Amino acid sequence: MSIRFKKIILLIGDLAIFFISLAFVIYLRYPESFSEKFSLHFFPFSVILPFWLITLYIFNLYEQKILKNNADFFKTLFLSLLTSAFISISLFYLSPFFSIAPKTNLFLFLLSIFILETFWRQLFNLIAYHQYSNNLFLIGSSEASEKIFNFLEKNRQLGFSIKDWLKETQLKPHLKKIEEIILSKRIHTIVIAENSKKYLSEISSLYKRLNLNLDVINTNDFFEKIFQKVPLSEIKETWFLENIAGRRKTYDSSKKILETLFSLFLIIFLSPLFLIIYLLIKMLSSGPVIYSQTRIGRNEKEFTLYKFRTMKTDAEKNGAQWSSLNDPRLTKIGSLLRKTHLDELPQLFNVLKGEISFVGPRPERPEFVKSLKEIIPFYEIRHLVKPGVTGWAQINFRYGSSVEDAYEKLQYELYYIKHRSLIKDLGIIIKTIKTIFTSPK
């Protein structure tokens, strides 16, 4: 069972539970007039359905990495359902468009959803991960192979069971045993390391002779699939020619038009919030309200980035420094603005000017870019696209404050550059909502 298919099954199950809960409550309350009352409630409850699904998505409850039957998973599920319940109550009682304002029905519906959703997710995890396990065979050794092995051993819920692993030193003397391993251990997927491709011709002949339905994938692609980032230690220059080279004209032009219109709308719509933040900074700290800083953009061109000032005016009296999530140089109002990401609102003007996008790699300072290019391989590739207010690395990794963090984030940024699309951009923007309240681990 593929990861995508599992997500589809989860979605179908969530949809079924939503309407089963509604039907159950209506039948429980109005057994004599079920059809009439169900029709009355169907449309208002259908309106809140997308908000439920989006909330589940924001809380990563369609991501296989966290779907374990453990305390953290059930805590996340509870928080997502609680958020959905709050949204539902707000829509019913604050919106003038609904003809009903259910109290008892809504309470019973929410209770039914909580019970059934918890039971469904637990049942799905047990069935999908134990009955539909994908038997994996690792061939060759690499840093990526080690990470794949360690991760899958700790995350059995992903549905992969490592049945065997022939490392580089074991491979050549055991080539003839590969057929036996595939048959005896019922292998579904073979993951072969890049440095072991020299044996591919011999292995390929075995696949043809066995006539088995095997998936053969190289380590780098499988690493991407599991971790949703690029294994920087494994790739070479040819990888960029195969995966990154070339422009996406339709995507770029469509994105530019949409971002120009949306940034203009947000600037106008959020203008009262701009004014409130301006007054708070002015009253609670000394110095300029808007903080401007030189950053590196697309094709390594410099531009001026605008943010609401969150630090003391002498924050960099000793030169450029990495900023951290709980930086001691933050002002009191600055700490609040940083945690809620409201300090980044002036970047809407950078988006409107076309200097940055809503989604892309984080724009870094020239001082840091210069040093990181010397330390981290292929670091300059991140500048092939416009930087962003938010991005794939920002929603998947903690606040970066070191060279090691920059290395890790680059792997996510390269993954984004390879797979970027309007749909992916929309998903990143939606998931950014969660980072306003929590930081990625």
C-alpha cells in the first residue's frame, strides 16, 4: 500500500465519519422526522467540513511520519479536533448565513466525531501498518542508507519492513544469493545505493528472470520519499542537471500574478493591524519601527528586506550575528511579534515589489551567504528561485541559528526547488498557520 494511497484511504474514512456522525445524531434526536431534519442540517454541516479537513492537514494528520498509536499522536489528534470544534461553534454562532444554531445537536455531533475519529485512526494504523507491510531490501552502503535504516526501524507505522541489508562489503560475494533473498523474504521494494550501481547489470538480469513485481528505487529517491528532503551528502553535480535545470515558465508567471494580487489585498485588508503594531512598537521601545536589512535574493542579487523591529537598537553593535528563537536581544513587544510571525508583515511590500515570494527559501544576509557557500556544498543553488516569507524548510525544521541548521535546511530547500508547484505552495502556506502557534521540531 503506497503512502499516497494510505492518505486517500484516511481522507475517505474522515469524510465517512463526518457524515455518519451527523446522521447518527439526527436519527438519535429525531427518529420520526429523520429525512426532514437531516436535509435541514446537511448544508450547514457540509460548509464546516472543509475546515475540519484543513485542520487535520495543518496538524499533519495525513503525514505518515507521526501516525503512531502513541501519546504524542493522540495529543495531536485531540488538539486538531478541539480546534475544529472551536471553528464549528464560531461558524454556527457568528455567521449570519446559517438557518440553524444547534446546541445539543452540535455537542452530540462533536462527541461522536471525537470517539469515531480516535477509533478510526487507531484501527487504520493497526491494519495498514501490520497487514500491508512493504518488505524492503537494502543494497549497498551510504550515509543515506544508514539514516533510512535507523528511521524505518523506529517508525514501523510507515509500512516498510526491512527484511535484509547487504552492505557494500557484503555485496560482491553475495550477488548470487540475491535471488534467494527476494524469494524467501517476499521482497516488494529494493533500495540500491548510488555507489552500488556498478552491480546493477547483474542484479537487473535477476529481476527479469524472476519475473516478479518488484519496485527498484535508488537510495536518494527513496530518501526523498521518506524524509521529504534531499540527501545533500549523496548528490553530485549531475543531480542538479537532471532535477533542477530549466525554468517553469507557466508556474513562474502564474505565481507572480497571484502573489501581486494577493499581497496588495493583504496590505489593504491588514492595514489596521499594521497601525496597531506600529503604535505598540513606538510606545514600548525606542528606535525605528521598521527594520530594513540587506538580503540575498534570486540569482544572488541583493535587496532590502522590511520587517517590524523586534530587537534593541544596539543588537548588532558587535557585528552580524545569528538570531535565535528566544534571542536575548529581543524587546518585550519584539518577542511577541517574533513568536506570532507578525514582525514579517512588512515583507508583503517585498512580495508586491517582486523581490520575494510568499513561498521559497529563507532570504539570508550577505555575510552569512558568503561564509555558508564556502562551507556547505551547493549552497548557491537555493538562489535559483526567489526567497520566501515562508517555505518548506521553515515548516519542517526548527528556527535555524547555526551552520549545521543551515545545512539541514538546505536539504529541505532543494527538495522544494525540485518539487515546487502552485499546489505545494498552497499547502506550505496553509501549514504555516500552525507555525504561528508552534515551532517545527
